[in-house]
Amino acid sequence: MITFDLNPHDIVGYLAATLTTASFVPQAILTIKTRDTESLSLGMYSTFTLGVLCWLLYGIHLGDKAIIFSNAITLLLASLILSFKLYNLIHNKKA
């Protein structure tokens, strides 16, 4: 049987993780569908992706599941968008 020992702080953490990760999904879906990265900043996405990686490593260090799960998902999505941006830059496709 699975039990959850969530205190109010954990609930806020999971809610924050869910909302911030969910807010990133529409941009990821749009970019994956259209592969259009012209309006996206390479500097911003590079910095953002590195920041998310740092948050993921920090969450692993703490053993905080909310930080780990949300940043693992966001890192995947941000990495996909960054990959499209770099591909378009390399191939001169309206990057």
C-alpha cells in the first residue's frame, strides 16, 4: 500500500513544480510542431536549460522529488527546444 506523508510545505512544492512545468509545455508543443525558433533567444534558452540542469542536480542532492520530477521534465522540453534552435542556426533555417 502506498502512503503519502505530505505536509503543507510539500503540497506547495508539488503545486509550484506542477504549475511551472505546465507553463512551459505550450511553448514546447508549439516549437516541436512548427520547428520555428526564429523568435527564440539562443542566449536565453541556453542559460535557462543550464539553470534547469542545476536545479535538477540540486533536487537530486536534496532528494526532493518535486524538484527532481519537475526539472527532469522541464530539462527534456527545454533541451528539445534548444536542439531545434541550434539545428536551425546551423542549417540557416530562420533561427
